[in-house]
Amino acid sequence: MSKTKFFVSSTCFDLDQIREDIRVSLEAMGHDPILSEYPSFPVIPELGTIENCKRNVKENADIFVLVIGGRRGTLDKKTNKPVTNLEYETARQQHIDSFIFVKKSIINLVPLWERNPTVDFSSHVDSSELFQFIKKIQDENQWIFTYERASEIIEILKCQISCFLKYLIDRKKEGKLSPISEFVNETERSQQIALEKPDFWEFLLTIELLKSKLAVINRNFNDLEKGLIHRNTQKVNGTEFLKIVSTKCDDLVSLMNLLKVACTEEIPLSWGGPGVAGVATEIKRAVDIIVSGSEMLLEWEADLLSISPPDVFLKIKNKMQDWTTQIFNQLFVIPENIQSVIDMPNPEGQHTINLVFEEPPHIEELTEEIKYLSDNPALWAEDV
């Protein structure tokens, strides 16, 4: 059975003894510490130093331990961020449980730095960006332990690991360790929200499901717009194209109605009424309907792009290609709209998603163009 892996993140030169004390203590407790300065640190030779550190956080760490002293550390040339910042961000993105330690004398200076950011703090830190990093962690509501000596970090870790184990045991007793069967293929964050049901969990679950699923749709849509998705060209004559336009307009109206009902009716219904808890599987069902509709919308656009009508009809085709962009732009901001509800002073009670699909652009011009060409078949009669 593999051991619990603790990734230890900190600057090395000023905190080398603290890192060594943490390593020895974690090994004594039966855990597997991951420290970059040791030969046991897993390295992919073709990756750079920073990418190897991020990869180890992402793929190998069970627990993330961050220790902040008075130095900013090595900067990444691509992002101009310290390595420890990038390691922390990776742990956050992967929802890895973290224990964060900040030197007491440093964290006590953060309020003073906020009031006087231009003051010279070089006697305490090598860069004021260190205060920015600590403030970012505070703003993200991450629990921060303070320390003065390495022994304090060790004692806190021992206590917190024990508390964490007790928490996991209690969750197992309550049947909250195994994900809901319908969520086994969803993100870890979705599984966690569906199981633990924190405050406003219905909103949080909807946001997480929509973000993770619509991100794929957004990426595929961008690829389609860039021409990275190939579809065989369909050459059609004028008569065929007019029929296709009529059908595609009807299909688009149906898709817009499907998406509108799923967003404005099905999702709020899945959240439950006043005083009634929502149902996680119903929230997932409503989101899956939106995703399915989005995939069909993507297929609608890909099919339109593949159609090659006579040149006289290209004006109609080009006007129709703007329609999906407008719809997707409205869909992709839904998670932000729901987040704004949570951010309200009093988010209790019944809430709805305000989604109004505007009339497709150039619809009047397109209608007139279709009528004109239909009334004047001589312009394209040779293609019939």
C-alpha cells in the first residue's frame, strides 16, 4: 500500500533546515515527503525545473504543505511568478488539501504594507511581492498557521494530520467518502459539493458542472472558428440551399427554446423551492440538457460551415454564421450570473437565471435577401 505523499513547497536556501525537519518528521510518521532537493524527487528529464515541480504537485501530491519565510524565491521567466506561487496555484486548481505556514513576523507586517505599500520592508523581505502572495492566500479564505520555529510547524502538522484522519473516518461512517454514482465521471469538486452539501451547494454545484462542461464546448467552438475542425464540403445548388436555410432556421429556434427552458426553468426547479433542498442528480440532469443542446448547436454551426452554395447565396450563409456566437456568449456567462447570486448580501430564497436570447443579428436583412432570391430565380436558375 502506498504512503500518503506530502509535497513541501518553500524557498530552499533560507528555509533549508525547516524543510529538512519537516521531511524527517513526516517520514517518522510513516508518510512520504516530496522535496525537490532530494534524489527521490520524480523528474521528467525533458521538462524544465518549474514544470517538474508543478507536475509533482498535480500528479503525485496527496497533501500540499506551503511554508513562507522572508524570501520570494526563484521567478518563472514565462509568468514572472515565484515557483512557490505556481506550486500553490497548481494545488488550488487540483483541489489538493493544503497546510499553509507563514512566519509570524512576516504576516504581522501585511496590514502595515497594505496601508503603506511604498515603505521599504527590505529588512524583513526581499520583495514586497511576498506580501501580495500572502494577501492573495488570505483573500481566498485559506487557513494560515503562523510559526517562529520549525518545531512549531512539526507540532501543528502532527495535530492537523490527526484531525484530518478523524474527519475522514467520520465521513466514511456517514457514507460520504464514496461519490454519488451519477457523479463518478464528474470533477472532484462536483463530487465533493454533491456529497457534503455546503452552504448554497445547489448554486455551487451548478457553477462547477457548467464551468467544467461548457469549457469543453467553448474550446471546441473556438477550434471550429479557427478552422481546426474539418468537415467535408457539401456543394448544393440554389434550390437545395433555400430548403436547407429554412430547415436550419427551424432547428435553431428549437435549440434556442431547449436551452432557454433548461436554463430558466429546469435549473431553478432542481434547486428546490423556498425551504426545500435541491436534488443533486436533478441539477446534473438540467446541466446535461444544456450541454447536449450546446453540442447540437456546435453541430449546427459545423454543418452550416461545410455547406457550399452558389456565390449569390454566400451573403445569406455569412449572416447566419454570426448566430451561434451570440448564443454561446450568453451561455458561457451563466456560471458568473449564478455566482453573483451567491455574492449577494442575502442570497436566500428562490432565484432564477435571467437568460434572454436576443433575436439573431441581421435577421431582417437575411429574410429580405431570401425573399429577393426566391422571387428572382433567374439569378441562379442555371444552378437548379
